[in-house]
Amino acid sequence: MLFKKAKNEMCFLKCGIYGFAGSGKSFTATQIAIGLHKYINSKEPVFFLDTETGSDFLISKFEDAKIDLQVAKTRAYVDLLSAINEAEKKKAILIIDSISHFWTELITAYLTKHKKTRLNLHDIMILKQEWRQFTDKFINSKLHIVMCGRAGWDFDHIENEDGIKELTKVGTKMRAEAETGYEPSLSLEMERVRVEQGKIGSTYKHRCWVLKDRFDKINGRFFDNPKFDNFLPHISLLNIGGKHRALEVGRTSEDMFNSIDKSASEYHKQKDIVLEEIKDTLTLRFGKTDEQKKKQIEELQRVFGTSSKTAIDNMPLEVLQAGLREIKGLDKVEGCMEDIEIKEEINGKTN
């Protein structure tokens, strides 16, 4: 069954923070990590994956809070994946600052490895597939993650008064692979706001906009010089301590595509081989007498839902392979769920 009764299975904070330089990303991430550490009564360290040396200036914050801060300074994408695995094993809270550098490093490493100076569409698709390892880990890891990213401008073609489309800034976004900004359940944008103070002159405050709160408790609100308590309405609704289950990343739709990696000639060649094996297996199993041929027909009807040679010849290769295994008795071994589903579909069965 695909559906089941709904329950809250999001047990860990998945927070994304982005902004331009000096907007307070690292400081806010630290506030959240320290506050969360106390909120869940953690005895484990906070891990800081640092690409900008910003952790050096925040050590005192963790010392004051009596929290063990452990730092890894790297921009290698391979270390990003390892960091999530290590933090999950240690049950640590993980700060990533900044994710933008890991995306840039992955691109650079790919170009260097393949001796290229620019990416084509095929290259981008490969990189996106590789990056999905991170986004899957980000969502599914049993780990609180606060991910910082640099801000970049979002552009779109907007029609001007003369009816001419111009490339125009339409907003901001996190500088990383395009889909990364969609993954956090709590998404924050930081900005530096100038404050006039009369004779003293002017100063700045850090303003945090809540772009996305999936619990819709603080969605659209802003906080100046934010503290952990500002985000508690979201964090308090997480099923902390429960069984975390985000997405089924192991399931794929690959079986929908019939031998997409094979040439047409190779595909039909393999079909012919399987059809011959089906015929020979039936002969060996039942024999060649008229009565035995009748049993062959009954077996074809049982497995494929028809004994028509034309109908069977035109079935997909994967269906024929599943049928051959069934005729050989291999599907009596428990666990061949994909083949069972195929056979049920052939026989017109429904759940």
C-alpha cells in the first residue's frame, strides 16, 4: 500500500539560512545551534563545517554556553558527504557554512577531472545527479542541520513598457545548485538594515525574514537580531525523539523504461533469446506429446495471461524475463516483488 495514516515523522530541524556578506548568517546559525542544543538537552558536540573560517570568531559563544565545538575547515564536496555521516553517528548538531562553496568546488573538480573549461547540458545533469546525494542526506539524515549559504540574485525575463523582454532582478536565492533552497523546512533570509540614531550617526541590525516555515507558525514574519526563541514555534512542532522518516529515496521508476540503455537491435536480440528459452524450458518441463503441449498452453496462460504467440512476442523484455523466471520456478523464492507486481498487472489483478 502506498498510502498510510498521516503522522509527523519529521524529527530533526532542517534549516537553511542565506544572505549577502555581513547579514548575520553565521551568527544566527550559531544562535539556533546553541539554543537547540539546550532545548533537546544534548550532551553531544556541535559540528561546524567551515568554508569561510567564520567558526574562529564564534568559539567564545560556544564556550560561554559550555558546548563542545568541533570544526572541520574544508570546501571539498566529498567532505560534505562525510561530515553528514560523521555528525549523524555522533548525534551532533551540524552547522554548514557555507554550502555555496561546496557546490562551486564540485563544479571545479568536475571541470578539472575532465579537462574542460565550461559545462554543457550533459555535464550539468551529471553534477545535479551527484549533488542529489547531498540533498537526500540533508533531508533523510537523523541529524539537526543548520545550513548557511551565500545569497545571489534571481533573474527573469520581464517585458518592459515597449514590449521588449529584459533580464531583470526579481529576487534573491541561495547560491548553490538550483534546487537546494527548496529542501529546508525552515528557510530564512538575512539582511543588514541601516538604523539612524541621531547624533550617534547610524548603525546596523540583522533582520531575519522567514521565507518558509512548513508548519506555518512564523511564515512571512521577520525578526531583528534574531534569537533562538524566535524560531521555537517551528522547532517545538518537530517530532523530536520520534522515528524520523522523510522520503523513500530507494524507490525508483527505472522499470518503466524498457532497456533504455540498449540499442534497438540489442533489445530485440535479447527478446529473441528469452523467447527461445521460454519455449525450450516448457518443452523440457512438459514434453512434446499433444497432452503435454496442452499443459504448455495452460502454463503460458497462467504466467502471461494468454497463450497467443503474437501477444507474447510483443510483450516487453522485462515481462518476458519475469515470465521465464516464473516458468523455471525461480519466483517461488521469496523477495522477487518487482516480478510479482508485473505478473499481477498482466493477469489484470488489482489490490
